[in-house]
Amino acid sequence: MRISRRAARVAELTVTADTWQFRFEGGYAVATDDQAPPVQKGAVPTGLEDLNSDAQRLIAHTYYGLRWGLAILAFIFPFVLWFGFSLLTSGLPHPTSISAFYHTPLRNYLVATVVALGLFLILYKGFSKAENLWLNLAGCAALVVAFFPTDRDRGSTDAENTWVSPHVFGMQIHGLAALATFGSMGLVAVLFGKNTLAKLPKDAKATFFNDRIEVPLSQTVLRKTYQGIGAAMIIVTIVCLPLSKLDEYLFFGFEALALLVFVSYWLVKTAEFRASGAENKAVIGENFPSPSTSSAIRNIRVIPIVEPRQEDSEVNKTRTASKD
């Protein structure tokens, strides 16, 4: 619920109705319950437990879960196909590409996984309209990969007249969609991975497993990491076809490598967000840079920042004063 700045200037107005409390602060009405105390002034919301309400925590956790879902599905995908084929067939040679498993007993698993990955990419919202556009393109292309199968290959167990995707511009639609999927994700990593780095504090550390593991992070290292991941995703996708002529199974290997690079992007993003709390800050209304694709290309080596709103400046002053 939005309220006027004038009303927001009231020191703090609390309305209690049964177990619900509404705090009017920073231009918003924030609902909390008795079991979830509000964030103390001066605190930076980096963890889910630091947010004001169950609703905010659940919204932030949605993105956390989507990233882990993407990473886990993509990571196990090539292994399940390879070893699952060995278990379900006897004496047949493995297909030479991940896509060719469509024509094996693992068709349902392949289609379901690629559809799930595509939907995850569409449902996951980026921090800018341009980033979100490329994520949507990658997700839609993945859906085309799932429903427009490649040609039959060695180890195929379906009928020889099984429908496969037609060719356009000398390439199969399936292959073009696969290039679009990994190419779009590569651009997301290269151009937009750095958009949230301005929220990363100095000497930041990402903690995992109840603080048992700490990973030091810096803006410069993460920017180069995202650009390296994106470049690797694009390069591996391009070179897999010509290099596979040396050995047919290299094609499967390069596809699996591209998926692992894809996984690494989401894992690094999770580590960054655990250190900066970027998603949590977005939930409570902080501004983030929103460059266009052309602007991101022109400033590829620059970490974008956004001028704070007047309300954010007042909150920051309050935080500084409370620390002093």
C-alpha cells in the first residue's frame, strides 16, 4: 500500500489489528506479525531473516529457490541422460549429443527437463527490463529446443519415421534454438551480471552451511567472473560443432560443459546475493540500475550505479547515525 511522503514523515505509526501490525515508514506500509519483529534501524537486510515480514521473506526466497532449481536441474541433466541410457538399454551405443537422447527411452525426461529450464528462465525476473528480455528469449528458445527434436542418432530406439524439426537457413530449427538459448544466457552474464554489484559492500563475504564456509567477494572479481562465464558459454556453443568432427562424442562433452558453465553463473549469482542482499533490498524498495542493451554494451567494463532517491538517502542517514 503506497502512502504520501507527508504521511511517511510521521516518526512511526503502528496500527494493531489482532496479530497484524502496519508500520508506515519510507513511503510504504509494511505489514508484520508478532512472530516476525521488524528490521532494526541501521540494519542492512542481507539475509532472509532480516526482512520485515513473512511475505517479504517468501518473495525473496522464491528467487533463491528458482536459482537453485535451475542449477540443480542443469547440473544433473547430462549425467542422468548418459548413465540412465546405460541402465535402460543393453549393448546400444550412446547418442553423440544431448539432444539426440530424444529418440531413446529417456525422451520424457529430456523434454520435461528442458521445458522446466525454459519456464524457470521465463519466470525468473531480472533486475532490468533489458535483462528480463534476454532471459525470456533464452527461456522461449529452450521451449523450442524441447518440442522441435533433432535428427535420430546412434542408439535411437524410436521409429525411423519419427518427426524431427525442419531446416531453416541451412540449419535445423532445433540447433538454431539451442544457439539462441546459450547465446542469450551468455549475453545476460556478460552485459547484466554486474548490474547488482554496486550493492556489494567492501570486504563482502558469502556464507554457506550455517557460516561454516565463507567466500570473500569483490566487485572487480565478480564483474570479470560474469564476463568470463558469459564469454565461455558463447564460445563453447560456437566451437562445439567444428571440434566435434575430431570425435563425435566431443559434441556431447561440449554440450555438457556449456551446461556446467550455465550452472556456474547461477551459483556465483547466489553467492553474490548472499553477501549483498540485493534481492532483499529490491523487495523493500531500493532502486537498481536499469540499462538498455546498447548502454550495457557501451559500458561493458563499468559497474552501473543508481542515484539514491530522497527517501533512500534519509534512510541511509538514519542508519549511519544509529551506527555512530
